[in-house]
Amino acid sequence: MVDARTATARDFDGAAHRHANFFWIWLIITVIVVVVGHWWAVIPAAFALFQIAQSVSATRAAEALRMGTYRIPNPNNGAPDGNSAPL
């Protein structure tokens, strides 16, 4: 889980990537359950939709940090590449 008050854009990008990967896992599980359990596929499909929503949210937060429009107080807001700390 990313701390919204101290995270960098790179942290949010990583979270978005993890959620996108979990989306694919839940999508595969949904397809398997469709074949086996039919209407029970609604449950893993809901998890897949939740993961994609989380991925989009993290991507938007990373972009807001890069542009300086992130609404939560964060020292990385508006920093180059959303990261105020030296590499």
C-alpha cells in the first residue's frame, strides 16, 4: 500500500503496475469460473474490475504528482518526475 502523503510518482506507477497484473490474474480466474461455475464468475469479475479501478487511480495520482496538481499535501508534488528526493 502506498502512503499518499510521502509517495513519489514512481511509487504510484509501481502500484498501478501491480494492480494491472492482479487484474490479469483475476480475469483468468473469471474465465475458468465461467467454464466451470457459470454465474459464480461474477465474484472474480468484480475483483478484476476493482483491480483495474485501483490501477487507473494510481496512474492518475502519479500524473497529478508530476503535474503539481496532487490534492493531498505531499513534498513530491510538482517535482520533476514526481520525485523530490535525489536518486
